[in-house]
Amino acid sequence: MSQETILITGGAGNLARQLTDELAAAGHRIVLVDLPPADPESPHEYHVADIGDRERIESILAEVRPDRVLHFASLLSGGSEDDRTRAWRVNVDGAFGLFEAALATDVGSIFFPSSVAAYGSPLPEVVSPDQPQWPTGLYGVTKTCVERLGIYYHQRFGLDFRCLRLPVVVSRFAPPGAASAYASRCFVEAATTHQFTFRVRPETRPALIYVKDVIAAVRRLIEAPSEELTRRVYNLQALSPTAAEISSAISRRVPEAELDFDPDPETVQLIESWPVRFDDTAARSDWGWAPRFDLDSLADDFLEELA
């Protein structure tokens, strides 16, 4: 991919922050958009804006003229249930406004990260990319809506929409308010406070992926020639350990950490409605997706970075 101007919404968030470094190192001009004030130490252009303010977003796109947009701005699962009106405005109305602004300013490509939450239950052991979607949480409902919006804008207007359904992402920046954050916070807390309580069952095992694999997958997908893509929404599969297996992997490396379980029924019900394993055959064949990290290499790398 030649050097581009890439605008990232939700630019202060978990995945966006890490993807920014990768793309900037590859020589791309990065422009960030988010609500929090800009980091004064960041070298990147930054616009403070509400994704729900369509006029403001369109104005930024017209000024920046990005080659593509990576749309990470979203209210997460816990916040979505706490404030449904805001969740719909940010997650769905915000995406709709962004698509319209992209058409108005000739932005050709939008990438969107969807989620395991876009499905519902019951699910088969291996979830096809065309599995019917009946999400049980509002966050998942909004993800499904944006997937369908993106496909509509691709088919109706030729927008180069690309989307990944991400498993639960393991990252040091995982937001504490997200139901899925246990898979990240257990490593962070074990390394820093030597204590962590899992709010899921030992048997809970949604599909997981290490953030470094996510960054690699996003880059591979956005760099893939459009003519090689057989679909617009792809599944990703990396690993599916139980919470007990994660706990054991941490204990072997941080034996002084006190790890226990106190399942929260609401959290358990939500997470156990998510896929255990994705069928990602299309991603592997179309643009060469393959994860680098299994549970052991993830634990080694993550804990080493935290140390």
C-alpha cells in the first residue's frame, strides 16, 4: 500500500492508539478524531469531535481529504447498556453520518471493527461468517447494524467497506468497563497488583485474539487489493482458551499472583452467548490471515511487556 492519509475515529481508544503507531511507522499520515483532548506528546494531527455531529465530521473529512477512514469510535458494551440512547446515537447514528459524510467528500474506503457480540445464542461450535445474527446485548445490535449499513453503502454506492469481526481482544489498554476486559485485566492485574478475580466461570471460553495479531490483521485487510476480496465482512480466529486455562498460564509465569473466580451471572450470560470459534477460512484464503500467538506465546509476550 502506497503512503496514504488515514483518518481514525475513536483515535484515543484502545486499538486505535496501537494501530496509529504501526501505520505511522509505515510512512502514512495519520489524523485522529475523538472526544478527549489531544495528547500533547502525540505527533499526529488531532481533531476533537463528537462522532454524532455529522456536520463537524463532514467538515473534518473535507479538510483532511483522507484516502481511507478507520472507524473505531464506539460506546462499549457496559456503557451501551447503561445509556441506550447515547449508544444508539454514537454507534449507529454516528456510523450512518460517517458513511454519508464519506460520500459527500469522496472518501473511498472505510474500515470497521465489528465484534463477537454481533452474534447471539445459541451458536454452533464453529461460527460461519454467514451465521444468522441475533445479538443479545445492545452493543452487539449496534455492531450488526453498522455491518449491514457498510454492505449497503458498498453495494449501492461502491464504497470500499471492509470489516473484521474481532474476537475478544487481549490488550493492556482494554477498557475496564467492557465485559470482555477480564481477558486482559487478568494479565495486567497479575503483573501489577498480583491479584485478580475473574467475573466469569472457569469454563467460560469465548474466542480471543492478542492485540498484536489484531493490528497485523487490520493492516493486511486494508492493504489487500479490492479485487481479491470475496466478501466485505470477515471472521477472525486465533485461540479459544477457558478462563481457567488463562489463569493457569498466568500462574505458571507469576506464581505469586492470587487469582480466583467469583462469577457475575449477567457477565457470564453475555460472554457465554458469544462465539467459541470462528470459521475464518475466507480471511486465510483471500488475504493471507494467520495468527502468530497461541496462549503460551501470548502470555510470554504480554507479561514481558507489562514487566
